[in-house]
Amino acid sequence: MSSLKYLPGRVIWRMPFPFRLANAINPSYTLRCVLYHDISDTTSTFTNGLGVTVSRKSFEDDIRFLAKYYTPVTLDEALHPPAIPKRNYRPVLLTFDDAYASVATEAAPLCQKYGVPAVFFVNSRFVGNQDLALDNLICHVANTRGMDAVNIAASEAEKSPVNLNSVNDACGEFLPRVWGAQRETFRQALVDATGQSIKELAEQAGLYMSLHQLRSLASFNFEIGNHTYSHVYGRNLAGNDFAEEIGRNKSTLESMTGKPIRTFSAPYGAAIDLPGRLVEYLRQLKHESAFLVESSVNNPGTDPMRLLRVSVQVSSNADLFSELEIMPRLRSIRDALFRRPASASPAATQARVAAD
């Protein structure tokens, strides 16, 4: 199925004038936004199974493709496009989520080599490797102790039997339904299963940027954005949670970098994780834009507080063309036909992901 979904794009890519043909499907597609996380030739017990790692070669191939066929833009250029764009102007905004050190060590030099600016959405809690993101902790326990250990921890948090079959189940189905004390119980039970402290695990993993690396990204034409303090589902935020997760991360990152934080991306990227109450809070804190991971088109009327990105994990130019040019356009037609709302229910979001 995953191979078949690229077939239309592969066919069009091999035809004359593929971008013109793509434009005929939906000519209103303007800003392309692409998303990466971890750029590495290897995975560890902390990342194997999360599906966030792209090899250095694949990433360089992608960046070379973007630099050749698109106009890489900064956040300012993305939010304020030219009134009369040049011929073949196809703006693309490169983004990264989380706080992986590989963005600084591997991705940034390649972006500089090809003249591609970027926005890096960071969770400040993990900068410096003194703490570990819950996703990476789940992954590590699953890889070293097995899913039974994850299920025991989840059952302890919910006080009833839980049967999760994979890391994706734990991160995508279980985490959204636990919050507050339940989430902390789950987290501590996972830590206890390792027999180590959270600081020891974080230092062992060495996944995240140092403060020096974070600050150095400015020289690579990277802008830093808000990704919540501890990488949480936005659907669960209410009351004081906004100040703790959004406001705290913004102020901490501004203190770390000495620069204003003016953009946000919702962890996990579903529309339900950017509810109206969260958008209003972001506006109060002077955020100018916010991003989801809903692989559809941004057009001239797209709300800058709900910009859509494509999460890229492909291995050829034809498939990258399909991911960026064909599939978003086809999804926009499908969504228009079914009149899908901007913010769907969890069940609808899960169904859409499965369908994609």
C-alpha cells in the first residue's frame, strides 16, 4: 500500500513538465512545508521504532532536490510572500521538530552547503541531555525490556490492564489519553523498569543538543521555534498547562538563544492538537504562526496559525515529488469532497492517518 500511494507521482515525475501537470490538479497550492526530526545513519534503543530517523545520504539527496527545483525560504519569506512571484517560484520551508543533536551536527551543515534556511522547533526541557522525552523513554524500554514492560507501566498508570502492541501504539494511542498524575505515574514506572535514573538514561542516550549547539544554529540561518516544554499532546492542555508548556518553553528558549520565539509547532501534528484555545494563547504570547503535520496544501487563504507540513521519509526524487506535489493536492480534493473540518475528532484523525 505504501508503495502504491506514490504511483501517480512517480508516473507524473517521468513525464514532460511534471510541475505543470501537478499544478493542473490544484493550482492554488502555494507554500510547501517539509518536516524532519533526526538525521542519522544509525538508530539506538532510544529511537529504533519511532520512525523519526532519516539517513544523512537520504537527507542530502532531499536537500539537493529542494535547492534545485524549489525556492527555499525563511519563515519571514514564507509568511510574507512577494506580491508578484518570479516564474517557477515554488517556495518551500524546511522545518525540524524535537531537540535532536543531529540537526546541529548533520543537518545544519548540509543546509548551509545548499543554501537552505530552516526552522527548528525545540523542547527546551531536553536541551543538555539531563532529561529524556517520553517517546524516547518508551522506545528504550520497549527495545531493552520488551513491550510487556511498557504494558505493565501503562496498566499501573490507568489502574487497569492495557495491551499495547508497539511503540507507535504507546505513543499514538496511549499517551493522548493520559495526562497529569497518570502521565507521571507512567513515566516513573518506565524509568523504574530500566533500573537507572532519568538523568543517567538521558546522558546515556546523548540524543539532544547542547546549549552551545542550539546557539550555534543561528549561524546556519536557522530560526528556533516553540514545540512545548516537554513534548505533549495539545488536546490535553488547559488552565495552567498553557503557561507551563507553552509560555515556559518560549521564555526558556528566548533566554537560551537571546532571540524572540515567534512560531510554534504542535507535537504529533494532528489538527486536534491545535485547538482554538491553544491558538488564542499562542497569539497572546505574540506567536505569528503555528504548524501541523497534515499533508495537504497551503493556499493563499491558509491561516498562518494552521500551516500544514509534509513529514518526509522517502528514498527517491520521484517519491519526494509525489510527497510534496501530488499527494497534498489529492488530499485537498478528498478533504473538500468530504468537507473535513479543520479540527477533527481523535477517531477521525486516526482514520485519516490510516487512509494515508
